[in-house]
Amino acid sequence: MKTLFDYLYYRTSKFYEDWGEKNGYIAGSVVVTTSFGFIFLSLCIFAFYLFDKKINLNIIWAVIISFCILSLFFINKRKFAELTKKYRDEKHCKLKGWLVFAYIIGSVALFFVSLALCGYWVNVKI
């Protein structure tokens, strides 16, 4: 799991640096940790649905903000430099970059799908 987090952190940070941001490692940390937060929220939504509890907007914002604050503990410029050296000569880097992009977008999509399926966002009949 640590290797997965490190690679996701490296690829998103590299993306932000390629787009011209000076400290891309900060944005990379926030984006990756927030994507884990969306997955955690999706699991919470299904758990609340199973136990017939209501989830409200305050819980959602609390989880997202806490994961954003948690990301501040993972910001490490030296770690990003080590990962840059480690993944300098990787093969299929464009494909892996698109997979990381799909993972991040997929975590947000999973959140909205879980809201829809559990009836919190819109009333969906299964």
C-alpha cells in the first residue's frame, strides 16, 4: 500500500510540476490523500446505508477537510526527489500516468455513484 501511495504521489506531483507549479509535491499530496478520502467516504456511505443511518453534509465536509489536513503530514520535498530518481527510467510512463488519472477521477466518481445508489443524492430505485 505504501508503494501505491508513493507512486500516486509521485505521478500527481510530477503532473503539477510539468504544468508549471513550483511546489507540485504539495498539490500532489493533497490530491492523492483527498482521493483516499473519497474512497473512505464511499465506504462510510455504504456502511451508513446498511445500518439505516442518515449521512449529512457536515460529515462529508468533516471527512474531506480532515483528509486534506492529513495530507499536510505527507508533504516531503526530499521524498519527492527520491521518487524522481527511482522512477526516472520507468517504462510505459504515459500509460501509467493515465491510470493514475483514472484512479483519481474514479475515486470521485465512486463517491457520487455511492451517493446515488444509497439514495442520498437522488432517489434511485434498484
